[in-house]
Amino acid sequence: MRAALTKDNTMVVTEVADPVPQEGQLLVRTLACGICGSDLHALQDPEAFMDTTRRSGGTPYDPRDGLVFGHEFAGEIVDHGPGTQRTLPAGTVVCGPPIGFGPQGAGIIGYAPMFPGGYGEYMILNEGLTFAVPDGLDPRVAAITEPFSVATRAVGRSGIGAGDVAVVLGLGPIGLGVVAALKARGHGPVLAVDFSPKRRALAEGLGADELIDPAAASPYDRWADLGVPTGITDRIAAELLGTQVREAVIFECVGVPGVLGAALDGAPAGSTIMLVGVCMQTDRLEPGVAVSKELTVRGTFGALPAEYGATLEDIASGRIDAGSIITGTVGLDGVAGAFEELAVPERHAKIVVVP
């Protein structure tokens, strides 16, 4: 099959072996696959990518040795491997979380050589982790279920309550997904923060209540106006008096050094900071600030099948307009150029590959 294969720090389109489904697996023809920021990071800094994966308990594979990236996918069932239930017939359009396992081992689809991703013409998926795409849903939009399901998990793990204030830092696809997931569940106000006017406009279309350009205003100057007590003394006093206080959750979806430190400084006492963006560089933090403010800092990664399914339902029903973030489509020959384009936030939010 033809595939965009990683080579050194770039992508080359070449012929690779067709994947063969094994026990419990399906052979799928790729219809669409989103380009994820994690793919860009893995290609640009493979050492950091592998080190982060290793220290997190995963098994890293070196992108420089040749991988078929692509973990945000939708495809059409071509064949069933041995031991499958054949619940979904050939020709069914499907998508699913990028979890691969079987006789050939286990790994994240697109980051393991035995599970080539959607930057190739064919993939193998586990039958039990495959969802039928609802009739009428564009496969390109169905592919956005994966990044938006990551956002669904982040919102769920945050513990945000009704009426709490949400601040979303960074409006790439994951940040936009967080905005969409929050609004689909009735949360607000949601403050969407990004330097890019184009991405702020996309967040507005997904329901963000307030847009902030951090070059013009700090996202951390609004607490008093929004009824959130800033200092720990005010919070303790409210607890002693039995006064109900408004909470805040900050979703850090940027993943570059310095952003978390600024969030620790700017967060109101007692708030939660959700680490959604993946920073693979060393950062400098002052734990004393988090201690004195009684902050909760919590990580979140990927999504479980139930979260993926719930997100697909939100998209198919129209509660989330996932297609609105697609700003470009390329074939396999355009993947390398798309990686360069995505480095400029004003040009694109999400580019989808159609092999």
C-alpha cells in the first residue's frame, strides 16, 4: 500500500507492506485521518517523544526508523480477520480509539510499527474497539472524534461543576474540543484563550462565552468579575462562614514550557489545573505557590472507549460541530507540506488526510 512514512525528521510517500488482520482484527481502508499535534512533536523532537513515552511506562518506537503515523481515523471495513464476530459487515464505515492489541503485541495505532496509522491506505483495527459511523456523517468529521474524545475525558476528569468558571488555554484542536465538550454539557462561563484570531473565532463558533487574546489581556484578571475568590484567606473565610463560592478550572492545552508556571501564578486559590497539552520539555515550577493556594494539578491522556463513543454520539447528533475546525484536506503527497502549514496557527486548525 502507499503510505506517508516517517524518515529522519520528515515524511516520504512510499510503498509499504499491506497490514494483515490477525485474531479479532479487521482490515480497514482508510477514508480520512486527522493530523495531530503529537505527530508534529514526535517528528520534530523524536528524542523527547521517546523519553516521555518511556518514562510514562510506554514502549517507544523511534519515528526516525519509519512509522506510519495517524491515530485520528475513519475507514471502511474491507475484510475480517480470524476469530471475529463479523458484527459489522464489509463496507461499513467505522472509527474508533487508537488502541491496538493482538498476537503481534500492543501499542497506540500510528505510533507502533505493527499498527500502521491512517497516513496509509489500509489499517488494522480491533473489532471490539470499532464504532460504526452513523449514516450521513462525513468520515472526515468522524475522524475528529478522537481528539475531541480526549477533550471529553479531560472535562470529565476535571470535576467541574455547574456554574464553575472554565478557562481554556490554547485553542488548537484539543483546546477547541475542550470548549465544545464543556458547552455540550451545559458548562459556563467558558473563557477561550489564544493569540490567534482565527482560532478564537473557531472557539466562539463552538460556544465559548468569552474570547481572550493574551497579548492584549491576561486570562487571570477576571476572577473578581466572575465571582471567584482569588486568595486563600478569602476561601478559608468563606468555608468558616459556610458561604458558597464559585470554583475555577483551568485547562492547559498548550503544552509548552512556561504556561503551567504562569497558570500556577494566575490561578485562584482552591482551583484545578488540568494538564491536557503534552509538554515534552523540562519546565520550572514553584511548588510553594501550588501548596499555598491549595491547587489541584491533574493530568489527563487519551480516552476510554466509552468516552470515545459518547463523543461520537455528540458529534453525530449535532451537539458538537466537530467539522467546523477542519480547515484543510490533503492527500498522502500533501502530508509533509501540511506538517509545515500546521506550524502557523493562523493558517490552519485541523488538516485531514484523505489517502
